Amino acid sequence: MILPIVRRELSPVMLSSQLHPVIDRIYRGRQVSHTDDLENGLKGLTHYKALKGIETAAALLADSVEQNKRIIIVGDFDADGATSIAVCLLSMGLMGFNNIDYLVPNRFDFGYGLSVPIVDVAIERNADVIVTVDNGISCIDGVTHAKEKGLEVIVTDHHLPGDTLPPADAIVNPNQPGCTFPSKNLAGVGVSFYIMLAIKAELQQRGYFERSGVVPPNLATLLDIVAVGTVADVVVLDKNNRILVHQGLQRIRAGKCRPGIKALVEVANRECSHLTSTDLGFVVGPRLNAAGRLDDMSQGIACLLEDDKIQARMIAAELDALNKERREIETGMKAQAEQALEKMSIDEGDMPAALVVYRADFHQGVIGIVAGRLKEKYLKPVIAFAHQDEEVIKGSARSIPGVHIRDVLDEVNTRYPNVIDKFGGHAMAAGLSLPVAKLAEFEQAFVDITQAHVDKLDTAHALLSDGDLGSEELSLPFAHMLRQAGPFGQGFESPLFDGEFQLVDQRLVGQKHLKMVVKSKEGTEIDAIAFNVDLKTWPNAMVKNVHIAYRLDINVFRGQESVQLIVEQIDAA
């Protein structure tokens, strides 16, 4: 599908004469109105005290440390959950506390979050205190059960809460009612990092470090982990999140990251010194996620916790193998999903506002990726379902800008109260479960309600461009400048440019990727590549000029750098 290319609307006033004009244009296209919004130093972070409930949580956990209570951290089985657990374990370890363990519910046995059975497992492990990370805000039954058993419960999460909050001893979530923390987009790992800062401050105030002979740790050394979890969870990179990601990236590029992160980068044949925020999302995140999707997330957590470089490399290699297996399963599932759509006998013009796909043989671990891939292909909200058990199916939803998928599910649940068993999530991604017998009823309701939300959108699907680049910008110095202008990601999108080029050379590589040499209007020749092209259209020897939407990239081969265009869309000019 060829999308219209629309140039971004710019805020009216130039930010600074010291910025390169194109960089200035990029920032204004993301509605940055003041240079203060570009602050990337740690001093620019919002203070932890702005998070509702955090001082209560810190006091309870400081008590637990001083009283040697056993803390069990319960996380989620994705990269955000894994990094959240790692940040907590490493931070508390640096603070001299070791009576701590973690649990990650196996998605196939326990499902998501702090369930009643998981609480019982924590009790078997002698838990006095349960801390949830990246989950818990919707786990009413689990928290209630834990409290009935005499445990303290601290819920830390970032997902949107329902109408009822769990009866925890403390809740830290920027999205809970009454929380004035300005960054509502913190990932679970961001919340965990803030809580560790608060615990450290509380212990310092109590004189704990002096009494125990422990040197107060510099928790900024863990920002590489925070950066990975933040980008991998595809949260909006607002100012606060950009600082967290920038600081973490700086550590990774300087080689000061955890051995496990370095190993995950290297096993993907990348170099830490050239890593970008995009790489965190497409290189490190998926390999970390692969453990939770197909096996046991503890393997991913072990990679983050490992201090030995050789052992870390071995774990990273195992995760890389799991990721390849995940990709194979995903490819098969995606093909099945597309076949199911073809059987619906509709063309793209008549396609419903949202898509629901289900197969009995879908694998639970990759339905989120399948939903994401179909969303990208058809530019519609998608839910992919797999069996949780014989009667219940579990769905993973992915949405498009402007359609808040959790709000859609909330509306479905309100209007059709007996269809969905449970749901949760945020604007762009959500999860749910329902009886397979209710699938047809759910699909109709979901499509109808999504249609109402789509009808409210101001604009049709389009590629938002940051304009054209001249020959001076199609260069290594500017590509490096562009890389330093980030981090870019969700809600602060990576720069996309467009322009007309002469097509000098074109050939297929890897069976489905179009490798090109293109020439600018000024005569500059540059390498370009378009991934997963329509083989019915490309290569095309008849086409001599093209209009492309592209990202400016640095290609590193055998230590040598060169400029390359990553082509997002190509059309004959």
C-alpha cells in the first residue's frame, strides 16, 4: 500500500540559531517549543517525590531491609518486566541487601500478573513482602489473597488502572488517580528505577549505610538496563523518558553497560559504540523477549544479572537461538493469519475498522508480534488470539495512533459486560482473555466500537515527513549529528525524509530486499535499501526515477562507515 507523504507541521518559531537548520526543523516537527525540552542530563529528570505513594513504598521497603524481611519481586514475562526485576535486584544488592528473590509467572501455567497461585508460590518461598513490577494494578484477587495471608504488598506498575484499585500497602503508578507525576509514559522499569532512588534516599536518611558499612551506590550505573526496558516496551519518549534512554545509551556506547547487554548486542553482530535507540527496540529487546515468549523469562533476567562476560555471552547465544525460533513460529503464524483474512473475502477498501484473527494452533508467545505485523501491513487495530486452555482464549492487541486500544476494550466491556473475562494495557497495546464461545460476539462489538473511534480521527493514514535533504546532509557528518539528536522512538519518531532520486542501480538481496544506488538532484550517489519489497513490483528495470521516503543511516562494515538510506516507501516518480 502506497501511503500519501505529508510534511510535518512545524512549531512557528526557530528553537536556536546554534542548531543545524534541519535538526531545528526535526524538533519543531515534534512540537518542541523550547530548548529546555531537549535537556538530556540527569538533572532534568522529574524528582521521584512527584510519584504518588513512592515515599510510603520506600519506607516500607527500607523497613524490610532493616528487619531482614524476605522480599519477593513478581514481574511480567516481557523485556520491561525482565529489566524491572534486574534493576530492583541489582540496586538492592548494591545497597547491601540479599534476602530477596523474584518470580516471573510462566505465561502458559499462570498467565499474567500477581495471580492467586503466584501468591501461593511466593508464600512457599517464605515471602514476607511482595513487590510487583510492571504489573499488579489490575490484580485485585492476587493482592487481596496476599493480604489475607498476612503479606505486605507493594504494587509498582505503569498500566492504566481500572475502576477499582488493589488493596495494596502502597501503590506507585504514574497513571493512578491523584498522581501528579508529569510523565505518564514511564515504563515499568522507569517506575522501578524511581523506587530504587527513593529507597536509597530513605536508607541514607536513616543512617543505614553508615551503620552497615555499605557505600551508597550510584544507581545511574543501571540506566543501560532502564533504557533497554523503556524502548522495548514502546512507551512514548517524552522528555523524562528521553533522558533515561539517552543516559543509558551513553553508557552502552561507552562500553560501561552490563555484560549481558553487551553480549546481546554482539550476538546480533552489532557494535555497542554505534548503537541507537532503534537498535534497543529491534536488536536487544526481541532477544530478551524471546525467553518469555517461548520458554522462561528467567533466562533473560539471568542474562541481565550475569557479571561474568563469558557466561553472559553463552546466555545471549541461547537467547539469540530462541529469537530465531520465535521468528520462524511468527512467520508461520503471520502466514496463517493472512490466509484467514483472505478467506474473509474482502478487499482492503472494504476491510473492517479492526481485525480479529484466531487459530487453534496459534502460539501464545508470539501473538503480540503477529498482531503488530498485521497492524503495520493493514494500518488497523489488530487482536490476535491463541488458546489459553480448552475454553479460554488469550488475545494480544496492537493499535494505531489515535485509537486508544485499552479505552476501546473498556467500552466493549462496559457495553457487553459478560464477554471479556479480563483485560488491561495502554494506548498502543493491550491484552485480554475471553471464552472462545464468546469470540464472534466480541469481534462484532470490537469492530463496531473501533469504527466509532476511527471515525473521530482527523487525518487518514499518511507518512509524516521531515522534508528533503540536500547533498550536504546526505553525508556522514550529518548522519552522526542526526544520531546525536535523539533518542528517537514512540511519540518522538525517528526522522523520516522524502525526495526524488534517480535510480542508478537495483537488485534483490536476501530474496526479498531491494538494494539500490540512487542519485540526488545535486548528483550525489548513495546506497539505499528497501526491506521486504513487493516482488510483483520490484526490481523494475523500466523505472529510472523514484520518490522515496527514507531514514538516514550509518552502515558499518569491517570497521568502515558509510551513509545508507533505509527506504520506508518507494514509488516510481
